[in-house]
Amino acid sequence: MLPKLLKRFSASAFLKGTLFLSLAGILTRIMGFFFRILISRVFQEKGMGIFQLSMPLITLFLGFSSTGIQIAISKYVAQFSVTGDTCKMKRYIWVGLSMGLMISCSIGSILYVFSGEIANYWLHEPLCAPLLKIAAISFPPSTIHACLNGYFIGKKEAKVPAYSQLLEQAVRISTVLLVLWFCKWQQKGYSYALLMWGNVWGEIATCLYSYGAFRKHIALQHCSLTKSNQQAPFFQTVEDISRLAVPLSCNRLILGLLQSLEAAQIPRMLQVFGYAGSTALSIYGVLTGMSLSVILFPASIVGSAATMLLPTVSQAKTRRDQATISALVNRSFFWGFSLGFLALVGFFLFGKPIGKILFDSPLAGKFITVLGFICPFLYMSTLFTSMINGLGKPLYAFFIQCFSISIRIMFILFAIPLWGINGYLWGLLISSIFSAGCNYMVIKNLTK
């Protein structure tokens, strides 16, 4: 049996890609764990809260700049790899990369110029303004990196995206630690803005690495100008990419706005419940910066599989291979629920010791124990959403995610003032169950 399994593994780009991305994700999260333990003690809970309060909005703008085009590039690269249209594939890559770079430069400029107004009127925390201004610098390299990753994922060659994850985390952590060491040696002060500078240098490093790997790899993709392998007209290319990227980017924008609203309202509603402003930020920092990072640790495997599912489903759809798509649905349900259930049991039994040992925070341990119940539903939703996008139906996933976030926002506005942070934890669980159930029903209807 072992030789057969090894032969099957060596022939499966999906399994190899999932393994590479999973290992890279696990190592990256392990590095991030130790880093978070350190910075949570250096910058304290309030500093972590301010940093985490800024991240949803930054992720929103980054996602709008690159996510839709990255997925479009991945889908078209996978499609043209099946049909052999190499010249078209190259044209779609360069046009998509150019579009993403123009969008990211524009959005980064807006964020840089209006960082103060956004921090005051959207996040309701002026201390976030310097972090937003620093983050804007990372937008162009981050978008280039994302689009090039889309190419490698479409080719089902996950080594470069996997290595880039490790490189980004290593540069980010080493930069912050070196500056902290220098400031301590020189007896100079530092602020939590240093954390954002680490992100900037990490994005620049991965951008340079990904571009070098892309130039080397794309040079090997020779194309012969046959009748079936002509370069697509420029405006046709833009239209095709936009047809998929614009709905995905708009989806990401609206979802990001809802998530940013969600993040901004949690500290405010905790104050309505009765906490002081600094205490509310501290609780928010423990929940998002510490506890959720632990809960999402096993999700690196699920996220890697979801990343590889998109081109696999897209290629199966191009070949009209319904049997493969149906098999992927069943396997996604089984593995998503199984891994989620194992995570639930582990966090329920060991959540409190994990919070105490890693973060020296009993509150983090309490959150980890409770949040473990969302794992089965969260992991299944991740896989199903990727499949829905691979089938070319991003609006279905968008509406489900919108309703899911709306449920959480309702719990923030009405349950937190009554029950404190426990009201939000209930909202997370209910919204996760809703999202998993709806995604499963949609994917079953699409694959009948």
C-alpha cells in the first residue's frame, strides 16, 4: 500500500501543493506564536489592541487591491494550462498585474493622505493614524506578490508561495526584533508603529523574491502562435479579468467594510457594557491578537487545501469533469469537519493552559476554550467558499459571508451591551454555523 500511496502523492499536484502550503503555514504560525508572545509583553495589551484595531481596515484595502485579480489570474492560468493557450496566459498575467498595481497605488495614496480622518471617524481611535500611514507604503509590493502567487497557484506549483510565506514572516520578525534590540542598546524609545514597519519590510522582501521566481519560471513557458494559441486582444483581456475580478474585489470591499465596522464597534460596545476605554481595548487585543491566532493555527492546513482547490475545481470545470467535482465536495466536507472536530476537542481540553503558558493571560485561555466550538464550521466554510469561487460563482459566497458578518454585527450591537464579550462569542458561533450550512447547500446545488 505504501508504494501506491507514494506514487499517488507524487502524481498529485493538489496534494503536493497542499503539503507545501500547509508546512509553510504551520512554520509561519509557529514563528508568529513566539513573536506574539514577545510583543504582547513588550507592547502590553493596549498596544496590541491598537495594532489589531488597525489591521481589519488595512486588510480591507489590501484585499480590494489584489484579491479579485489574484483569483482571476489563478483561474485563467489554470484554464489556459488545460487548453494549452500559453500566449493568452502570459497576456492575462501581465495585464492583471498592471491592473492590480494601478489600483494598489491609488488606494495606498488615499490611505496615506487621509489616514488621520480614517482613524478618527472610522476607527474612532486617533492612535491608529500612524499605523495606517505606514501600512499604505506596503500596498504596491503586497499586490505584486499576491498576483504572482496567483500565477503559481494556477500552475499548481506551490513552492514559491510557500517559501514566500516563510520569507515574509522571517523578515517581519527579524526586523522588529533587531530594531527593539537596537533601541534597548541605545536606550531609545519605540512604539507599536514598529510592528507595522515589520509588515512593510516583509512585503517588500516577498515581492522581490516572487518577482525573481516568476521571471525565471515564465521564461520557460514557450508559446507557438497557432490559430488556437494567439494572444488575446488587450481590451478583451481586461474585460475577462474584470468580469471575475470586479465582483470579487467589490465583494471583498463590502465584506471588509463590514468586518472593519465589526472591529471598531466591539471596543465601543464593551464600554457601553461598563468597561473603561483602556480595558475594552485590552479585551479586544486579547481576543483578536492572542486567542484567535491560536484558534486559526490549525486552519493553515485547511487554508492551504482551499487555495489549491480553486485551480483544481476550475480545471475540472473546464474539462466538464463532474465526477471529480462531486468527489471534491464530499472530501471537503469530511476533512473540514474532521479537522475542525479534532481542533474543538483539543482547544476545549487544553485552551486554558495554552492561554496561560503562551500569553500569561487567563482571559486568553478562556477565549480559546470557547472559540474552539467554531472550528468545524469555520474550516468547512473555508473549503466550500474556495470551491464556489473556482466554479465561477463568487456572488453566492459573497451573500453568505455578508449575512454571516451581519449576524455578528447584530450580536455586537445588541448582545455585548447586555452580556459583555460573551455576547460576541455567541454571535461568532451562530454565524459560523449559518455560513457552513449555507455554503454546503449552495455547493451541492451547483454540482448536481
